[in-house]
Amino acid sequence: RLEMQNFGVKVCVIEPGYFKTMITNVENLEKNFYASWEKLPAEIKESYGESYLRDFVSMLKVLQKGYNTNLSLVTNCMEHALTSLHPRSRYSAGWDAKLLYLPLSYLPSALSDAL
């Protein structure tokens, strides 16, 4: 963002929370993770263990319950960034971005890592 300032380009960062999109589609993610797992060398599979993959996929299924389906929250941020006379440097879209990710970004790394 700052590197582009010298060229007269204003860059706004839009940091969305967890929204329901094709990227976050659990079925697609699960299929891709298992396909990637099958391509891994046996040594790496052994290091992580089959339970790592199962637990990770289970976590995704729990996270999908917190999806935000209102994508207009993101597109409204985009619209404001593009049309405002004085756009903000950063936009947070979604309750989780505002109440979880944004405050976590201000904490010391050791504390946010622990959380």
C-alpha cells in the first residue's frame, strides 16, 4: 500500500471476515485437501498423521456455521473505497472481522498466537 503511494496510487485494503463463497465451500475444500493429502510423500503423512487431516476438516465444518451470507457487506466496502473522496486505508467487512480479527491484530503476537 505504501509503496504505491509514490506513484500517486491510493491503495485500500479490504479485510473481509468469513463469508460464504465458492472459496469457503466445505465440500470443495474437503475434496481438495484429501486430493492434496494423497499426493504427499509418506514421510510427511506420517509426521502429521491421518487424524490431523480429519480434525482439520471437522474444524472447517464447524466454522461453516459462522458463515456470513451477506456479501453486500464486502461490496459496500469496495464501493466506498472506489467512490469516496477520502477513502479509508483499511476496511473490515463482517462482524467477525470487526470484533475478532481487527482487535487481534493490535495484540502482541505471542498473545494473539495463544488465542
